[in-house]
Amino acid sequence: MASSHPLRTPPAPPVALKPLTVALALLAVGALYLGNAFGIKQGALYVLGALLGLTLYHAAFGFTSAWRVFIADGRGAGLRAQMVMLALGSILFFPVLASGSLFGHPVTGLVSPAGTSVIVGAFMFGLGMQLGGGCASGTLYTVGGGSTRMIVTLIAFVAGSVIGSAHLPFWSSLPQLAPFSTVKTFGWPLALALNLALFALIAWLTVRIEKRRHGGLVAAHTQPPHASPWLHGPWPLLAGAVALAVLNFATLALSGRPWGVTSAFALWGAKALDAVGVGVANWTYWRAPANAAALHAPLGKDITTVMDIGIVFGAMAAAALAGRYAPVWRLPLRSLIAAILGGLLLGYGARLAYGCNIGAYFSGIVSGSLHGWLWMVAAFFGNVLGTRLRPMFGLEVERMQPTSC
């Protein structure tokens, strides 16, 4: 006889105290060191990176998986959350970028040329997202969350980035438009209206496609919550979208420019090559004044590096709070090959496209840059190809099981 008692939700796993203690200690010591050695802003940016890592992990805010489930199965919740993030980010950024200052300090957006290098690079990045299993921010927060496969992707990402920095002068010599800012060209009110209309259109299209495919909007899957879900997770996707937009704006306020991720990867690779005697300082990319200064300065002075490391430890703390920090060291060969190929494509593509899903897509679009929209389109087609190739490497493509009558 079947039990009359209702099924109980299984309890959430307990907090992993050891990795949580390690993560919090590294964050505290790192913030104190950076604040003392490089100034209080650098320490604050490290903590801000940790908050981004915690947000990405707790909200499971994956750019890669969101695009994949939409391409493969027509589910658009992740894409709609991205549109909310972009809309709120644009509302915050556009007036400030138009004025050129925030709290009395100069600020500037990430506006880059739009052309051949962006199309090729973003397509490669999109393909790499699906083979590598993550984007730029996704690689960092999943490494922090204990994914050993993503450590392989990250190493290949760094290698691809430094190779891309060597080849960028060739790609940037191909046909492209000059940097184009809708904020400066149209004025921020009109630019904002146009962007909000495009975000709404994309969200509406995802709703139409999802309803046609599934008969209605599909509820997002969530794990059993802890007693305190805001501390231990999981968070709703929309909460993650709002938090990421606000934290990107905080990055603008502290550093004078929006959030970026992958320039640090190129820097790490270049420093490693320089340490073993490779003359990267003579490469055209590393002769540019800002890049040359970064190459010869301590890593603790580089804003992107500091925030990237903060993301890793913030995600580690989040995974420990959720009771899900449990690294697995066995990797199937095909998955390992995909991680290496994907990482190389991610790194190389990010350099060609003047950024990744954060620096070009998120921060580029909220900066009013045309190249951000071009990146989005080219990367989407790269994701389409990558999604189709995933089964060849034994990687999952999430599809809902049809319901039986």
C-alpha cells in the first residue's frame, strides 16, 4: 500500500567548512595585502570580484548553458535573464558614460572597433564556449566551485589568449569600422530607448519560441534550498541578473571602466613567456603603452587580475556554503580534448574580438558599443556549431524529456 505521507524535499547538503574557511581566509588576507600594497581601491576590487563569483555561482548564471538550452531545446529563461541584466546595466551606465564622470572621477566605456576580427573572434569564442564548457566568467567561477575540468580549460584559455595577442595586429588590419558609441552618436536617451527596445524584442522572441516548442514557459530547475537561501543558494536567475548589473556598475565606480575578464589571461601568459626568455615585450600588442605598463608591473596592480582571482575565491566560498565543493579528478579523454580545444578557442577568440562574454558582450553593450552587438550575433552562431559538436566529445546537450500521456 502506498504511503499517505507527502514526499519530502531532501535536505540540502551541509556547509563544507574547510573550503569555506580557506576561501574566506584567502579573501581576507588578499584584500588586506592589496589594500596595503596597491591602495584601498585595489583591495575593494578584489572583494568586488569575490561578490561577482558568489553571485555567478549561487544564481548558476551561465552564459554558455543559457545559450545551449535555447539553441537545443528552445528554453529561454537564461537568455531573458541576460536581457534583464543588459537592460538594467544600460539604464545605470548610459547617463554616467554620457557625462564622463561618476562621483567626481572620470569614467569611460569599453568601446572597440566592429569588423572582421570581432566576427571571427566572437564566432571562435562561441564555439569554444560549448567545447570548453564555459565562458570567461563561467570558467573562473566553476574553477572556484571545484571543477577540475575547467582548470584544464583555463590553462588552455590563457595559452590561446597570449597567442591571440601575438596575432591581433594582423586581424585588426582587416576591414573594420572605427569604434562606434551609440551614447555619443545619438545621445544617451535615444541610445537607451533603442537598446531597451532590442532587449525587449529578444526576450519576446524567446517567449514565442519556447511556447511554440513546449506549449508554455518552462519552470527553471532549482535545487532544494537551504534554510537561508540568500546565503547558501540557490538564487533565482533574475536576482543574479540584477546583482551582476549592479556589481558591474560598482566596478565602473571603483576602476573608471566596466568589468572585463580576459585581458588578464593574456597578461598571465605573456608574463609566463617573458619569465622563460620569450621576448613578448617586442610584440606589437605588448608595445602599446597600457599593455607594456601591465607587462612590467606586479600582477597585484592589474585590476582585471585582482578581480578574476576574487571571482575564483568568491565562487569557492559559495560552493562551500552550498555544500557542493567536491572536486572530481577523473576526466574522460574526449572531454579532456574538448576542454583543451575549447580553451584555446576561447582565449584566441577573445583577443580577436576585443573581449569575451563580459568585456565585449555585457560591458560592451552597456557601454553603447556597436561591437558588443556584433559580438553577440557572431558568438551565437559559434554556439550553434559548438552545441552540435558537443556529443562528439561525450558532452551533454540538455533537452527536456517529452511528457507521456
